[in-house]
Amino acid sequence: MGLIGRRRSSFLKIIALLGVIWFMVVFVLYSDDGSSSSSSRSAGGVGGPSGGGSAFEAPRRLPLQGIRDRLNQFIINAREDANKDDLSPDVDGGEGGAGGAGVMDYVNNNIDGDVPFVEKETKRKVPPKSKKRNENQDFAGVIAPPNEDSPDAPGAMGKPVILPKDMSPEMKKAVDDGWAKNAFNQYAADMISIRRSLPDPRDPWCKEPNRYMTDLPATSVIICFHNEAWSVLLRTVHSVLDRSPEHLVKEVILVDDFSDMPHTQKQLEDYFEAYPRVKIVRAPKREGLIRARLLGARYATAPVLTYLDSHCECTTGWLEPLLDRIARNSTTVVCPVIDVIDDNTMEYHYRDSGGVNVGGFDWNLQFNWHAVPDKEKRRHKSTAEPVWSPTMAGGLFSIDKEFFERLGTYDSGFDIWGGENLELSFKTWMCGGTLEIVPCSHVGHIFRKRSPYKWRTGVNVIKRNSVRLAEVWLDEYAKYYYQRIGNDKGDYGDVTSRKQLREELGCKSFRWYLDNIFPELFIPGEAVASGEVRNMGYGNRTCLDAPGGKKNLRKPVGLYPCHNQGGNQYWMLSKTGEIRRDEACLDYAGQDVILYPCHGSKGNQYWNYSPSSRLLRHGSSDKCLAINESKQKLIMADCDASVDAQKWLFQNYDPSKL
């Protein structure tokens, strides 16, 4: 009996102990979940952005989110501690490559030429296979996508996300932080499913039976990123995987250009463990877009390379039209139509094939868009057919890997970004290829108004890259770019190997390119005058001054002390009476003198210059251009040859070109 009593006593103690433990667990879970719910309500029902590793509070809150937040923060802290001593730590795991996102660390800093490099592929645990892939798996800090079947889900079918005007202080801070980190509305982006639905923007012509070849080549999709927002990066990858035939995407290569935000580290690797085609390549230092793309190309194993930015969304049927053109001719480089994803509301804007534009450039070597020329329209029966484009925007395109390598890929002397799109465009056309915009392929892109990234460099990399571009590919036309930078080339490095490449490829001249591919471009050499336009009044030291670019169109043209360094003070007087800033013209319609797209119809853009009186008479108003006494504003006045403020001196004026 004593033994029985002792056993009964022990049994009761165990039951009591289990009860205490159960009570403590329930208390912790309740308090954590409650606090998470409370913070969610204070922010209007939606949590802050995922950047910086803080967990996203989805519109439909996960159960026990507070516990998961704490676990996520623990993992992040452990990762940060490891990174203090090792920029590229190994990840625990078993068999590599077969079942998860392979993670490769690039350990040779020289990615130029044929220098061998060493790759290290970490071994990963093979996750259990799931027909639904990993959409229902739990990852700490990973967004729970809203119900895909609900048409009312935020951003569904590309609809805008409109945030309330009366935000709580916490919500407003989260919104502001998202803008500061990404230069787009991360808060709105994080409310949208990472697999949201989009409209199908294709024309019926694109969907006709047997439109594309059946035996299309596979592609490696290369996406470079640096501290990209969590939801936006995942949405980019999912749009590729979900809207592409599986056999056509051999792999998606995510090139991490030395990101340091926690969500881009182990959290990203864990998420893509269940996606065997997704590989993560990490650079050990900041490389910039150009070298990051070259790094991705080195790991690519498919015959076609497709480059996308890390804030894109591919639509239904985007891939087949691109691969079809390359399958028919491996020297064809193709670009999708780039639709606009609003940087504030994430609304997906698109247009039909009748509104397609093609790429061009100006003599500042800046890319621009313009309408499809009439001669190109006459080549086609349907507006949905691929059209020739003089240049590409550069962020989104597909190219045969062997052809890309034959062209010398990118100029490895280019730094960070800028000019690489024009270089690839020029040598594609000049060295035996074709560049096309494919209206049946639509990819959305978030266009930011500023770059959120900082570079510690004292070099104007865009200028340096552009000088290298001009030296190698522009022949005698390079002088028109140099005039715009005050003929100050700076140190642009050695371009001997790039010139040798051009010679070995037997590429055509830039004159051929202008005559045959981009005859619409205004040639500065045909201008009657080029350079500064100096006013002769009030000290003879004031020049017309206006920044270029679309954002400065329809704005008053300014005045500034003459500096003789080109740039904002470089103008051209055409033989038809236009005062041009490349594709923008001085325009007067009765109010301010502004820059307006050149239309070639004279009218408000016709100016009659007299070299003897130096008056600049406006055609339709019959008034003369002048400056006010403070030298701060352009004015139009009744013409009077005795007033110095109405007199102008054009640099490099040559009446023989009239």
C-alpha cells in the first residue's frame, strides 16, 4: 500500500507540473498574439514594411504572429552576429542543388575577361515536395499572400492600392520609411499578394494558334538586386515562375549585389528552398548593375539569357514571344513592352500594341522613347508584330548567350551603371544583329523617381562610361557628345581591347547606323550653329540655360552666367529655324518661353536669326527674344535693334549651312 501511495503521489505531482506548464504556455501565446493584434490595429490593420527584417503584418494576420516575430528576430540577430566575422557564411544543410535555392558566393573579385573564378555552392536541405509548392509553408517573417480567388484583394488584377488619408502616426511612419528605403510605396506593395493576378494586355494577334514555334530554347532569367523590398522581389520571381511554361525557364538566378538588409539573407534562402530552379548568387562586395549582370551570366546554363530588374511583374504569355524571335534568328535581341507599375499605388498600367514606342537616344548619350517611325510601320500588317528599335532601355531583354559572348558582353571597364544599354544596342546593330521590341510580351516595371542607393565614389561614372562608349563606337560623331561635356573626357581608362573587338567582329560604321537604323536623329553637324547662346546685354555674360530630359519639358527656359562647358547651355540652331536641345525645341505660345518636343512644323518653334542685327525674331508672334534687367527671366518684346538685351550671339555660327 505504501508503494501504491508513493506511486499515486508521484502521478499527481506530474499531473500538477504539466498543468502549470500548460498554463504558462497558454499565457505566453495569448499575450504575444494579443500584443501583435493590438499593434496591427494601431497601424490601420496593416503592418509596416518588411525592409530591415521586421515581420510584415499581412492584411490577414497569421496565427501566433508574435511568436513567429520573435523567432524571426532571433534568426536575424544570429545572422547579423555571423556576418560580423564572415561576409559570406555557409548555410547548414545536406544535399545541394537538388531541392532548394542554391546559394553561391563569388570569391574572385575580377570578373573581367577569362580569369578563372571559384564558386562555392552551399549544401541545402531538400524540402518535402508539395503540389502547391511552398505557398502554405510557414517561414518566419514571410508574407502570407491574400486569397488569390478574391477579386477584392489589394492590388488584384493590377488595381491600385489607395491608402487612407487619415493615417495613424505609426502607419504614416511606416509609409515614410518605405519611401525612404526604396523610392516607392513599399507599404502599399506589401499589402499586395506576392502572386497577385494581372490583366492580360496582349492583342488577339498574339494569341492566334501556331503563332510561335513549338521547339523554343530555354532561358536563364537573371535578376540582380540590392536591398530590394521583400514583397516586390518575391512578386518578381513568382511572376516569372507562375506565368512561364516550366520547360522554358531552366533557372532563375538572383544576383545579390552585396545587400545588407536582413530579409535578403537567410530569410530569402529559406523561402526559396522549395523552388529548385531558383539560385542565389552573392557578390562579396558592391559591384553595381553591370558587373552583377556579368556575374549572373557566368552561372547561367541555358542557351538564352533573360535579364529583368528586381521590381517587375511578368504578365501572361510574356516569355514565348521573346524566345520565338531568338529561335528564328539567334542574332536577334528582344525586349518586351515595358508597362508602368505606379510607384505610389502599384497600379498596373498598360496599353495596346498601337501605343508601342521604340528606343532612341540624344547626343548627351541619354536613352529616350519615341514613336514607331512611319517607315517601320509600313513593314508590318499588324501593330502587334515585332518592330525594330534603334536602342533598348537596357533593364529587360533576352539575348542568345553565345551571341552575347561573341559581342563581348558588356564593356567590363564600365562602372556601376549607365551607358551599357546603348553600347549593347549599337554593337548589336553594327555587328550583325537586330534589336526588336516585341508587343506581344508585356512586363511591368516600377519606375522610381530617384535611386535609393548611395555610392561612395568621387567619379562621375555615367560620364566615364559614356566617354568609353563614344571612343569605341561613335567614330567621328563622338565629338557631338564631347561638346556637351565641355570636351573634358577625364580618365576613362584603356579601350584598346574594345576597339580590337569591334575590328575583329567586322562591325559597320556609326554613319551606317545613323543612315539605316536611326535616320530620324538630328545630326548636330547639320546645325547652322551649336554651343552657347549668349545675350549681349547687361554685361554680355548671360546665356540660355535649361536642363534636358522629359521632366523639364513644358517648363520655362532659364538664364545663367555663361560657363562654356556645354551641358545645360548647349543649343543648336537648325536650318529650319529651330533652337534645339536635341529632341526639344524653344517654343513660345504667348506666355513663357519653354522647351517643348520638336514637331518640325515651325509655328511656335520657328525663330529667324539675323547675324547682322543679332535679333532673334519669333515667327508666329513677330516679337524678339530678350532678357529682363535682372537677367533672371526671358521675355518677348517688340523688336528693336538698338536694345542690347534683344541681341544674341550663337556660338559656331556657320551661314553656309543654311
